[in-house]
Amino acid sequence: MYQALYRKWRPRTFDDVVGQAHITDTLKRQVAGNRLSHAYLFTGTRGTGKTTCAKILARAVNCEHPVDGNPCNACPSCLGIESCSILDVLELDAASNNGVDQVRALRDEAVYTPAAVRKRVYIVDEVHMLSTPAFNALLKILEEPPAHLMFILATTELHKVPATIKSRCQQFAFKRILPGDITARLSYVAEQEGIDLSSEGAALLARLADGGLRDALSLLDQCAGTRGTVDEAAVLDTLGLAGNVETARLMELIADGNVPAVLDSLGRLYAAGKDVGSVLGELSCLTRDLLLRRTAPQGASALLTGGFDESTMRTLGERFSSPRLMQMLTLLQQTTAELSRSSNRRTDAELCLIRLCDVTLDDSAAGLAARLTRLEQLIGSGASVPAPAPKAAPAPKTAAADDLPPWEDAPVAAPVKQSAPTPSQPAAPKAPAAPSGTCAAGEFWGDFVTGLRGMVPPASYPYLMNKQAVSGTWNNGVLTLWVADEFTKAMLNKPAVTEALAKAAGSRFGQPARVSFSIGEPPAQQSAPAPQPKQDALDELLDFGRKFDNITINE
């Protein structure tokens, strides 16, 4: 029958335990010098060796021929304890035996002398799951146990263990195993099992294990079923992860604000079987590494996940500020935490990526801080910041009918005699129109927007091409964009867009340009008021004559 790798390769001596020398050396000296405590408390995260060390210690204190504090694993006591045939060494699960009645039964049984070994050992795993009455029932026997009794308690949540229990035990904290130690152990196990594991694949498995050797062996066991070499690509395909290259590419697209490309990449990964939660988790790890490199450049190397090369980290780090990374990391963490309760995980992931691309869509305090930092950077670098355009003064009306709107008639004025031009005084020619004049919407906007392709961010170009939502007018150095609503204005009122528009308008009209925004329709497209009917002069004359109809003239 096949046995899982993490069970088959569980350490049998203290020397086989990986990454916990500060604990195993102490326990070996206590066993060799017969300076054992009656109660131990092993704490630490999952898969770091708590239960393994508890079982080794239970065999070591009862071994008939210990070797430098290690059990020999060959005497009847060691073999009986390992095969669970000796009932004096008992392993309990506090998650399923957490009642006060079970602890009272254990306490009543513990007073009896062991039958087959020197010490009666109780290993209580996940001891934080005991109820308060059960802890109280355990206190007395922990404080004054018989000489033949030893308790080994293990927990992953130390804060849930009462202080009265902690004070009666020797406490050992198991730390996370370093990725290098996990990599070496995985390579050794793979060599013994005949698994073709590459160094890149072992390093990736060690990073995914997050300090737990049991998790690393379980992942190796899962990936060993693939055909061929277990390399980085095979691990990513088996576990449904995006990979460092795809994650770095996603981060570059987020820095560019390229929403269509980001959504396309997520859709491609989703179609390939990648989990959206894993994609956001990898983005979160990369964002954390970038933030650590910015805030603590000297000591951050020991804290990084190590999944990305130095050139990639340097290139991406130059494109984000610390507040921007804080905003991104906060948003990623919130979305990842809410995915478990989501009815549509893909939609939530897409909304998260859209907000990552456009910080103006994030109305949180972190998003506002990121926008303010961007504004400060623009001001500090001397770049132009878009400002609202001043209201233009209304042009004075003239008596010429051609200068009036079509719905108004020219005012009636007395005829003025003008002398015909004489040969000595020729008529003055009309002056050519200055380039800084006025262009209404539709006169230049169509070909002007077409020429902007490649100059503005790809996410903003479709909004500029939408004739129903955006149009532009030019008036004396000011390019006014008339937008349909606040959302369109927010998508276009960005430094990258306004700078490109100002540059293109300045090149077209030959003078410095400034960009402003207005919500509504441009003046030439606004609905004209209905013309007022003009009263005929003959009707006025007839009304005036009717006043004299009843007047009698005396002769």
C-alpha cells in the first residue's frame, strides 16, 4: 500500500529533524543528562515538527539503549511505541477530546504506574482546543504529577492556551523552516524516491510551502504524478498557479493602466485553469516584495519571498510609489479575503484589477493618498498639472447679419452711404485667420483624435473615439473637451492623457496649449431656441388707423 511522502519520511531521531536545531539540541542534552521536565509545550506553525519531536522524545525517554540523547529505534520499547502497541504512550487529539469528562478520565488513569516502559507519556495535540473546564481539570496533575508521568502538549495557537498551563510547562517555539533547508530536504527525498526534481522546481515548492516541510513534501507528492521532470513549469501547471513571469507581466500592465490587456491576461489564465484567488495571491506577494524593497532597502533581502529576479524587481519598483503600493496591497488583501464568500469569484477579481489599474476608481483613504502622492511628484518634477479653464468673455455683438446665430435677425439700422473705392484708395484685403482663433466641434476633432493613436494610454483612447460622449473645441490656446458625464471626465482627466492632448494641440495650432474639461454639449451642438415670430409692420399701421375710426370731424 502506498504511503504518503510526509509519513514515509517523517524523522525518527532528533538529528533527522530539519531546521529546529535550537530545540533538538536542548532535548538531546536533557535526555542524555536525565534532566527531563514533567511537562513540555511545543508551539509553532503547521508542518514544522512539533508532533514529530513529541514522538521522538516519547521514545527517547523510554529507550533501553539511547544514543547521545536519540532513541535507538531498535529496542522493544522503541518498536512498541512506534507501532502503537504499548498503551503507556498515548497520543490524543484535543479537537475531538476537548470535554472535561475526557480529561478527568485521563487524570484518573495517569496515576497508575506504566506496565511496559519507564514513563507514561501523554501527547496532546492541538491543546488549545480544550474547553475551559478541561483546562481546569488538567491544572492539578500538571502541577504535581507522579514521577512516572510526562505531558507533551502541542499547539499552533499559543494565545488560546491559559497562562496557568504555560507556567507549568517548558515552552519550545518551533520556527518556520528556511527555504534553503526545505529545498535540500526535497532534493534528498526526490533522489531516494526516484523522482526527477529540478533545482528550480524544488525552490518553487519550498517557497510555496511557506516554512512547513510537511506541506512541501505533500506538494512534491502531488507533482510527482506528472510525466517527465518536475520543473517549475510542471509545478505551476499541476498546482494551477500563474507563475512569476505572468505575475510580473500583470504588474507591468497595471503600471501602464492598460485595463483591456489586464482583463485579457486574467481571462487567458482563467481559461487555462488557473485559480483567480491564486493569481491575486501571487500579485499580493509581488506587491509586498516591492513595498519592502522601497521601505527597507537595506534589510529587506532577508524578508523577500525570493521568487523574482533582481532586474524585474528593480524595474517594477521604479514605477510605483510607497503609497501606491500600500493602496494596491490593501485592495488585494481585501479582495482575497472576500473571495471565499463571493458568488462570482472571477467578477470580483476583474473589479479588483480594474481598480488597481485606475487609482481614481478607489475611493478609500489609501487610494486618495496614492493620488495625492502622484500629484506631488508631478508638481515636484515641474510637469504641467491640468487646471480648470477660465470662462471666456462673451464676444460683442455686431450689426452684421453673418455674425449672428441663424435664429436671430439682424437689427434694422439706418442705411449708411459709403464712398466707392477710388483707384488711389483700393479696398483693403481681408487679413488671414490667425492660428489661435476658434474651431468649433466637428471642424477638426475627427482627424485630431485619429492622430492620437499611440500617444495616449490605450485604456483612454476608446473614450476619445466615442463621438457620442466626447468632442472638442479650440479657442485661443485652450482645448476644451466636452464630455457626457463625470465618469468619462474621470477616465480622461489624467496627467498622461492631458499632456498628450496638449502636446498634439500645440503642434496642430502652433502655440502652447492647455486642456480643460466641461460636462455637456459644445455650443455648436446645443439645441437652438425656437425663433420668435416677427410682427409685420403693416399690422402695426392698421392698428394705428383703427384708433381714428370713431372720430367725427366738424366742418
